[in-house]
Amino acid sequence: SQQGEEDPQALSIQEGENATMNCSYKTSINNLQWYRQNSGRGLVHLILIRSNEREKHSGRLRVTLDTSKKSSSLLITASRAADTASYFCATVEYGNKLVFGAGTILRVKS
Amino acid sequence: GAGVSQSPSNKVTEKGKDVELRCDPISGHTALYWYRQSLGQGLEFLIYFQGNSAPDKSGLPSDRFSAERTGGSVSTLTIQRTQQEDSAVYLCASSLNHDRANEQFFGPGTRLTVL
């Protein structure tokens, strides 16, 4: 069954605006990961947040994790057209098996 | 039905040796991906195959790494002259086609240890 579920399914914003995507999951986790997939490319790992962390930053990315609500959010600040992609959260299930959500399609208009 | 399978499940090798890792994707899946996951890290994309198109090799870390996919099915990832930093879990995934890459089905991985 799907573990991570992102919302919204699609998001369209203007360049320079912030984009927030949310992810919910069902079971206990060790960590939660966010990935990006540009059209025609493989998945690119963005950031990993461990279950004992509440917030993590990487460049223009900010990830939060609320284990009590089993949810995470990914914030992209000052978006650029190059940020246009699909974004997935993923949790580890059955060892190293990554379970991905359906993803959020982000479109940044210039 | 059968999922993605990988072999061997574990491989221990000496530095400088070559290794071959095998992936059998789900039958009918045209897209196949290789990833590497080092301890405590997220997945690192290595390479993907889509049908008969030229593979996207942009994630391969060095020219010691190569992969092929024969007959559009089984894939082999080869690492030549292994180094200790190559130690990781190598994951293979397949999807029906690349447009639905979010529905990737992962194999159990091959844990590679280079001594």
C-alpha cells in the first residue's frame, strides 16, 4: 500500500513565490525522504529528515516533520522555473524498500 | 505476481576486483532504474533504461560504473576496480513506463561491501 501521500496533486505558482507540498504517511518511520523528478529524468534525492528531527534546511529547501501527525512538508522558497518538476516523499518500508507517494506536480511560471 | 528481483543479495569483494549485480524487473515493465544508497543516505540515482532508447547515464559516479540491459529485460550493473567508497546497497526499480515513474517497484537490493 502507498505510504507517503502528497498534497496537493498539482501546484502552479509564479516564479519567486514559495511552494509548499505536504506528505502524510501511515506507519512508523526511521526517516522520510523527498525526491524530485524532472520530466524524462530519474529521481533525484533532495533531503532526508530523521524521525528525531523536526526541521531541516538545504539551500532553498525547508522540510518539517511531525511524527505525531505522521506528516511532513517541503517548502521551496523563491521558486524558479527550473524547480518545475514532480516532488515525491518516500518512506522506508521492509528494509531498504522505498515507498513513494503519488507526488506533487509543481509548475513554476516565469 | 513476481516483483523485481536482484542478485546476489549480498556481495563482499576485495578492493580492485570487478563485480556484477543483476536485476530482473517485473515482466512488461519498460523502464528500469538503478540507485545506490549509502549508509544513512537517501537514494542516489545512477542510471535508467526506457525501452530501446539510449539510457540516461547521468548519475553514474565514474567511468568504473557501467550498466546494460539485454533484450529489454534483465539488467546488469558492473563496477570495475571496486573501491571502498563503492560499498552501499544497490537498488534496482522498474516501472510500467517512464511516464509513471512514481509507481516504481523496487527490488530488495544488493548489499555490496568492498574490503
